[in-house]
Amino acid sequence: MRRRAIPILIALSLVLAVAVVASVDWSPTARQDPARALLLGPREAFAAAEGPFLPVFGTTELVLFLGAGLAFVVSGAVAWQFRPHDLTGPLILAAGLLWLLGGLRRSSNPVLFTIGVVATNMYLPLLLQAVIGFPTGRLDHRWEKWFIGATWFLATVGVITEWMFVDPRATVTLLPSTSTNLLLIRHDPRLADPIQLVVGAGAVVLVAAVVGVVTVRWRHGTPAYRAGFAPLAVAYAVAGLVTVAILSTAIRVPGSPYIWILNLRYPGAALFPLAVAIGLVRYRLARAAISDAMVEIGDVPLDVGFVDALRRAVRDPSLVLWTYSPEDGCYLDADGIPRELPRHSRSRAATIVEREGRPVGAIVYDATLEAQPELLAAVRSATIVALDHERLRDSLREQLEEVRRSRERIVAAGDMQRRRLERDLHDGAQQRLVAASLLLRRAQRADDEMDLRKLLGDGVAELDNALVELRELARGVYPPVLTERGLVVALKSLAERAPLPVRIEDRIGTRLPAAIELAVYLITAEAVTNAAKHSGASVVDIELERDDEQMTLTVRDDGCGGAKPTAGSGLDGLADRAAALGGYLVLHSPADRGTTITVTLPLGTVPTT
């Protein structure tokens, strides 16, 4: 709807501008005499201050009048286009149309003249609503609606009542006209003057009230509110000063510069659309500042430079960034203190920052910024990038730390494995070989054949036992059956030698990559050994599953549970072995409910054999 309405309204404004130019009464009767400016009384002063006028003594004023009206229309259309959720743009655009419509009062045509008279001040309530309802242009309080209603009453009923008793052809005013006033009941200055004074006094009261409201809001407003309201406040103040200057020239002072002051009201009125344009430029600059804020994302913590850059960009020093903690289910500030988002606050607002539908943080800011959704969208986008950057940096830091710890565990596990091999060799095969060597030496010195045979037999038995133990030791390092027959056969061999029953359920069917098979075998062997030594289990169940992308090993016992991975423990080593292949290990070991170890290993990155 907005895309269709804006071109139509702009075209309508151009038609009105042409109509104003075409309808101006250029006759000598309507020509303004500058000397009449020195004869103004109170009624004429208020009449001059109430609305547009086009004395034909100067084409410059006509140009200024049309330029001010078109500036209203253009700036309102631009504001409506860029900020479609606000009423500020439509209000200013409509004010421009009514401003141009009021220019028809300089026509000699009775209908056009009357339309222009009625529309003379109707643009003022729209501008006041933009000021009172800043920044959205909406009226949230009852007194605001009553106030704007009063301005509409003065701008319509008040003006119409005045012109019921004024015949412009029969008066000597600053605005002479040759047209017939269709509102006229009878020409009676004794009624017109008091009505005009009452309407003018009411207008002064309303202006004073607006000044008071603006002053109070400015004093108590937040920095973000002041930054956004400043251009509009300046425009309103200048327009008010110009109006006061026009009224003050009603004093009959010879050589009064009133004629030139009249021309100032058009640039003063044009300050309103200029204020809107400044706001749009400020918005663009703020978005550029947010882009510059991305430079702050570097080696400094997120809450040091980036948040300060956002504050400068949106001109809100109260803006803060909270991060979401999934573990605690709440938002944390920069000090790690849990915070509640402002839900029903008139002064504070919050925007939740999400990534893939999950909250990762929240931006809390002055509620005034809610009127700039595009700016908040830019802030939210920049914050998502910043939080992602911070998360990736923390993740990388954690991974590097985990790699360092994993290296330490691998070194420690290697040292422990070497000590275990040394102990097994010393206590097992080495003792057998020493015993065999002693028996053979005794056989060399034996004189009796029976003793020789016995010593040789004992030596051969020790050698056989040493060979068996060496094979068992070698099988623990890398079982030959694993290479020759595959993982399932190797696990069955492990189950036959285990000190407790082991049940195997195979759902993989085919051979796996060698690295995967070795890792699964060693993890299973360690898990079975732990179950036998520490859990008091009566049985161990082993399950093997696979799909196109990964294989899963589950080792479950019915022991006492309560297993916990500690630094340097066997469980830590199992997790490192799984991580080395891009997988992960999950331990579930509640007290008195057994232990379950689940290992998932990816198959896509490991070459098959």
C-alpha cells in the first residue's frame, strides 16, 4: 500500500502547487501595499500569524511558500519509505499537502478561497502530533490525544467561526482579497475581533504547553532520546521564535521591518522537513558507525571495544550486551550476574539475539530506539557476528587447551604403557627365560642322564611358558587375529579369555577400516578389564552398530557403577583415542546401576582396508 500511496500523494502535491500558482489573484485590487504593515492591529496580527498568505508584491514569497510545502511532502515521503512503521512520515507528508491546500486562499474564486481559508491552519495539529508523539508520531497518553484534539478544534472550528463574520472585500487587512467568503454570515468586526483574539490566545496557550512539554522531556530524557529529538526540537523552537517575532511587530513603529519578517516564516516552517532529513542522515551515519564497530572485534574481549562502539553508533550510553547461558537458562551481564529482560518497561527495551532459533544473547537499550527498527536490525546483525566470533574464539581456545591436555595424557599413557610392558616382561617372560637359562646351565654340569633329561625337560617347559606369555603380551599390543580375521573374531577371542561372561551382538556385518577396528578393540579390552577389576559385574554386553557415516560401540555391565573419568585414568585414555579419530565417548555410570560406555566413530574420513 505504501509503495502505491507515496507516488500518488507526491503527484497530488505537484497538482496542488500548480493550482496555487494558477489561482493566485494577480489583480491590482488584491495588490499589497507595504505601508499597510505599519497599520496592523491585534486582529490583523493574529490573522497574519495564522496561515499562509501570498501578497503579490513579491514573487519570492510565492517561491518560498511552495518550496516549504514541497519540502514537507518530499521529506515526509522519504521518512515514510525508510521508516514505514512510524506515523512521522505520513504526518509530515499530510501536513505538506494541507500547507499547499491553504495557499488557495489567495484565489479570487469563492470556492477555492473558502477551501484555502478552512485549510489554513490544519497542518499545525499534524506537526504538533509529530512533536508530542516523538519518535513514532503515535499518541500513547490520554492527555496527548486531548491536546491534539484541542489543536484540531482551533484549526477548524476556530478558523471557520472567525471567517463567519469577516468579509475580506470590506476590510483593510494585510490579506486583501477580491473573493467572496462562502462562510460569511454577516460582516461584523465587533464579533470577529473577540473571536479572533480568543482563538489566537488559545493558540498561544497551546504553544506554551508544547514548549513546556518539550522542555520537560528534554530535561528528563535519556541521551538517546535527546539525540533523536534534537533536530525536531530546534525546528520547533525556531518556528516558535519566528511566530513570536511576527506577532511582536503588531506594535506600530515607523519603519517596521515586518514585511521582511513575514518571509522568515517559510524557512522556519521548512525546518521541520529538514529535521526529518537530518534524522535520516543520522540513521545512515549510525549504520556506518555500526559497520565501523565491527573493526573493534579483534583480540579484545567482546564487552570492551565492541559494546562501546555500538553505544557511540546509536548514541545510547546505557546500551549493554548480555550473553545467554544455556546451563543456567538465563542471561548474564559482563560480570556474570544473572539478569532479567525488561518486559513491561517504558524506559528500557531489549532485542534477543538468536542463532538457528536458539538465544545466544540480548541487547538492552533505551526504549526510544524502538522507533528505529532498521537501526536495531543492523545492531542485531553486527552483534550476531560479534557473538559468533567470540564463540568461535572461545571454542578454539578450548580446543587448543584440550589438545594440550590430550598430548599430556598421551605422553603419560605412553610412559605408563612402557612401564607396564617392562613390568610384564620382568615378572613374566623374563623370569621364565632366566629360569630356563639356569636349568640349561645345570644340565651342562649334570653327570647323570636322568638328571640331564629332567633338567632339559624343565628348561623346555619354561621356554614354552615364556613364549606363551610373550604371545599374550604381543596380542595385547596388537592382536594378530584382528588383522587376520577381523574385529568380531578378535572380540570373541577377547571374550574367551575374559574373567567374566561377555556377550557380543554384532550388527556391522562387514570389515571396518583398520584404524577403527584397532580403536574399537582396544577400547573394548580396556572397558572389559575395568568391569572385571573394579565394578564387580556379573556380565558384560558388547553391541556393534554402523551406518553409512559412523559406527557405534556400546559396552554395558551390571556392576556397581559410579565410574568417573579422572586425569590420567583409563577412561580418559579411551576418550582421547576416540577423539583422535574424530569421534567421541559418552560415559553413563549412575551409582549401583552399572556402567555404559558409548563410543561413536565417523567412517567417512578413515580409509577402508
